[in-house]
Amino acid sequence: MNILILGSGGREHALAWAVMQNPKCDKLFVAPGNAGIAKIAECAALDPENGDAVVGFAQEHAIDFVIVGPEAPLAAGVADRLREAGILTFGPSAAAAKLEASKSFTKEICDAAKAPTAGYGHFTDAEAAKAYIRSNGAPIVVKADGLAAGKGVIVAMDEQTALDAVDDMFGGAFGGAGAEVVIEEFMDGEEASLFVLCDGENILSIGSAQDHKRVGEGDTGPNTGGMGAYSPAPVLSLEIETRAIEQIVKPTMRVMADRNTPYQGVLYVGLMIQDGQPRLVEYNVRFGDPECQVLMMRLGAQALDLMIASAEGRLDSAQVNWADDHAITVVMAAKGYPEAYEKGSVITGLETLPEDSRNMVFHAGTKVDADKIVANGGRVLNITARGATLEEAHDRAYAMVDQIEWPEGFSRRDIGWRALSK
Ligand code: AMP
Ligand code: GLY
């Protein structure tokens, strides 16, 4: 098969790494890719959000299967365009991608599905939103309705912070994403993510993960896209996972199918777990980044077969073959991230690191400049390892981190602390 992956981050490097190991893959293109991906696949200068360009490229290169990495092309309808052109595609339609693209849409679907989630109000004007905050009090969570690159959520521990967030959002701080606002009950508990493949009708769980969103050790400081992750998430016991599937995922899929917008692709189910009860925090319509890196490390080549089964509507006969293993990924970021950071610093030491089924450096934001690997983003490398225990995976990953020479970069030293201390 000729395969095309859309995207350019560590998630897409991990997807490419898994897909390349499967003998079904003859030729792999990634658009636009990065310096790490270029070592294992052909990178194509193509805008993943431009449906015409993506369909044209796929036809020209006889692509048999497209995997869409990030949410923006999905929300823009690129998967619809590919399917209309008769190209097998992994990823939901624009109508189904609203599960990530609109928070109020997701809340309505949860209401219809009777899925446990935070109580909420949906507002199109600031005064009504503020009245809701004053009558409910803090802590309370204020969310921009639309896609805001992970930045549109304010968890307000006091009322004034929530009121200010409403002013910021209606004042345009998140552009069009903040023209409508969802205000939610604050949920306490431990967060974990469940990843489920869907084919419009059937579902298949492909593992759990926890990430570290805060930039600083001990989970402190500003939010980021994720500074590290590990899989499985010990808090998601089989019993709690089953509850999440029966009470949240299956009813959601049924409602989506009943509305004639069946969901096909991977569903990222963000959960808050308290006293053994999972509640939905959010859906994403794609793999998490960096959660995908630990999932691919554990799934390996079978990930391609599973994604094809999802796209072809055959998940009822698919199954995951698990090794009883653990994986962890440590993000190395440019100093300053998630605020301003410099690009272009040189990274060395990568050539001596092992690259095999237990150790991989996935590139998130790199490029090649004068034969050297240089930083080209905020999150730059994902140092990923697998082991029989989380401790073993952890030690292997940090041994690799310690061999990388990059004075302008940093990483958290405590990825996995919550699970390791259990
Ligand atoms: P979201 O983009 O909806 O995932 O929100 C980002 C983060 O905000 C989540 O990962 C949670 O840590 C936190 N969060 C979102 N909604 C709530 C809620 N209702 N209660 C507590 N924390 C929340
Ligand atoms: N790591 C969080 C996300 O991908 O949304």
C-alpha cells in the first residue's frame, strides 16, 4: 500500500514509525513532516488543511490510505474530501469532528447520550455568562467554544478569575473560538485518557495514557500541549474503563450515528475519575500528542491494521494483541516554552542513541540546517521507551535524555511520578 500521513509533529513521527514496520506499507509519505520523519519516509511540502491539494497529491501518488494526524484538517473537512474522491481515510468527517471543534456541541451530545460529565451553561453574551458564574460560585471552569489550540480553558479557583475570563473571551482573546462560551462545573479527581477506535458502529479500545500538561516539575506552572506521557494509566482499571465505554463512549457513538454523522477514526476520551466513577472532560477527534507516542510504542506495526479496520468498518472482527508492557515519553522543549522561545539551536548526541522496538526518539519540532539537527518549535523531541514495568521504561527514557547535548533545551525530570509512586 502507498500511505499518506498528514501532520508534522511527534505524533506523526510515531505514527510513521509504527506504519513503516508493517509489511503492508510499500511507500510512506508524510506531509509536511519534519527532520526525524524524513529519515524513514518521504516528506511532501503540502498544506494538510488544503483539501484540493491533499486530494490532488493522493491521486498523483496513487495513495491507498490516508491517516489524518491533527484536528485542523479534520475540522476543515479534509477527510470528507478524500472519501468523496474514493480514497480510504482514517479520521472523522467535519460533522463528526465537531466533538472536538465545538464544546457546546459535545455537551449537547452528552445530554442526548446521558453520558456523565460536568453540569454546564452555554452563553453567547457576557452578562448572562457572568450571572451564571455568580450564582454557581467558584471553583468553576470557563471554556471558549471553538478550537483554541489547547489554550481556551480557564480553570478558575476564584470567582473574579472566572469573570475576567468571560471578558477576555468575549473581548476576542481567542478570536472566533471565544464568540460563544461554555461554563462548567469544576470536577475534582484524577485525569486519564482512553483511546478508542470507532468505525461508525463498532468500537475497539486501544489503550490508556496520562499526560503531564504543566510545564514545571510537580505539575506546576503554565499549561502546555503536554510535557510527557505514559501508558497504560494505572487509574483506568478494567472496571473503570468498562464503565467509561458503556456509559460514555457507546452512547455517544449511538447518538452520532442516529444524527447521520457516524464517527470514524480514533476518539480521545479525556476522563476525570473520582471514587471509581469516570466523567467526560473532553473529546478530541485525533490521537493525543504526546500520548500517541506511547501508544504507538506499545502497539507497533499492528497500529496500521487497526486503523485500516476502522476506516473499512471492520472493527467488529479486529483485536489488539497486547504485550503486558509500559511506555513513557519525555518531551524536550526549547527553553522559554510555552512562552516565547528561540528557534535554530543545534542538538547533538542523537546519532549514538539506540532506535529499536524499545527506544525511540520521535521528532516534534526539528529541521536539518547545514547537516545539523536544529530546534524548530517549542516542543522539539519526544524521548520514548518501553519496558516490562513503568520503572524500566522510565529509566531507559531518561538514560537517553541524558545523552542528548542541547543546552538551549529542557525537560521535566519527573514524568510518570504519580504512577511510579503508587
Ligand atoms: P479541555 O481542553 O476541555 O481538555 O480542558 C483542558 C484541561 O482543563 C483538562 O485537561 C482539565 O485538566 C481541565 N478541565 C477542563 N474541564 C474541567 C472541569 N469541568 N473540571 C476540572 N478541570 C477541567
Ligand atoms: N496532550 C494533549 C492533547 O493532545 O490534546
